Amino acid sequence: MLNKDLLDILACPKCKGPVKTTAKEDGLICDACQLLYEIRDGIPVMLIDEAKEIDH
């Protein structure tokens, strides 16, 4: 699980908007961009090129 202080300062690198953790806490979601940023080995990978598009 990510530290709450870290989560509070993280933002989507594409739109600079807020991100939230997934239900499994294995990634961060930007609702505005519909992108998923994975968390690997406890480190969020906040690279636009590495993000996955999500469907809602």
C-alpha cells in the first residue's frame, strides 16, 4: 500500500489531475484521462508511455 502522504502529492503526468488507487492497490487510476499507472514493487510507474487505457 502506498503511503497516504505520497498518494496526496501524486498527480497524473498527462493532465496533472488527481489519481486514486485501484481496488487491489496494484495501480493508480486517473479518471479524467482513463489511464492506469501500475505500481511495481511498491513504486508507482508514472510514465504516460507505460500507462494502460481503461474502460468504464
